[in-house]
Amino acid sequence: MSFRKENNVEWEFFKYAFPCSQVLLQQGKIIKEEYEDLKMKFLDCEAPEREILERVFSAAFVRIKKLASEQNKDYWDLGIIKEYWENYHNKIIDEGEGIYGKAPESFKDLCKIHEAEVVERKGNMLIVRYSGDGSRDEDRSRDETERVIFDTLVKDAKVGDKVKIHYGYGVEMVGLE
Amino acid sequence: MCLAIPGKVIEMNGEDIIVDYGAEKRNVKNLFDGLKVGEYVVVSGGFVIKKVPEKEALEAIELITNSD
């Protein structure tokens, strides 16, 4: 019931994009009211209209359009959007596009999508671990990275489950096809 | 581009901590074991979501400041 938007292309884009919008707010690229509108939609598992998504997440759409044209498909094609978040998005960051070329590893890591394991639940927050983010820190072992995420879209996640994460959110459960 | 802005932990009282962003300070929740005053963190939705090494945090702040 809560995932009534499954295979809805706007939602498929928005569920991965929303976690980044708090950074857009922090950097003044969107205003508070716009952020609150996006958040309300996210909590309802609903996506805003395409025009809004394309404006707020303009950097992502530059890349999505490129990916789509390479495959001679429409950029709102469901397969293109899924492929963007599954592979292309991380690849662009690893290749060092724009500011990512200079960004420290632990920050690029926040922008990337990871598959992480739930190690603890605290209320509606999950503590997850995934393979090291490659950051430079002589004092600590960096074989594993720890993140705290909201369980908004992965309410059923239990310790030991694997989830896809972006910034401070679990976006979907892994292996529940 | 959306690089997160880090802040420095300046006060801790159980799960309630204060993070300094230079221009402002924010009260947020921390669920990480062993977080210490002086460490740098990234916050989202009022929670610390990640600890970041100081060197990288300072690099990120400089990058964000000079990119606009």
C-alpha cells in the first residue's frame, strides 16, 4: 500500500534525489518552503511534477539527458532513471565531474548510493555499515564506514538486512524482489 | 553540486549535541558511539549522519566557500 508508486518514473527518480535536497537547502540553492514541500511529498511517497524535479535537481538531469541520448531513449524513460541511480550516478562522481574532482573522499561518499547493512535500530533511525569510503584519516581504520539514516522508506528493515542508502536516508531494501 | 557542509562538535550532553558551523550553531541528535568534542560531522534532518576526518572537513568547507 505504501509503495503504490512502484514503477512510477517520477517517484523512481525522486526517492533517490530527495535525500540530496537538504544539502541544496543548506547551500541556499532552494528555499525553505520549497524544501518543506519536497519533504512532505517524500513522506507521502509521492513525487512532485516533472517540471519541479527538473528545476530542483538540474545537475542530475544534465547527466540523465546525456545518458538517455547515448541510448536513443527519452530521458524520462523508467529504465534510464533506474540505470542512472544504479550505476551512472556513482560513476560520474568517481570520474570527478565538476566539484567532485576536488571533493574529499568522505564527502563524495555521501553523494554516492551504497548498499549498506543494518547493524542497529534506534527508533526510526538505523545505524548501517558499508565498505570503506576511502577517506584519509591516520587515526582510524577505514575499512568500514558507519552512517545513521532515517528509515522513512525502509520501515521494515531489521538488523542484518541490506538497504540502499543516499545521504541520511535508506531508499529501498535490497533483495526483496 | 551538492556537497554537504560539515560542522564541528562543540558540546555534548548524551544524545544532544551542539554543532558549530561558523556562522551559526545547531542543536542536533547524535547516535554514534564514541563521538567526541572537536570532531567534524555531517548533519541531516537534525541527526548526525556521518563522522568525517578533520582534514577532509576543512577541505570541504574551503571548497564550498570558494565555489559560489
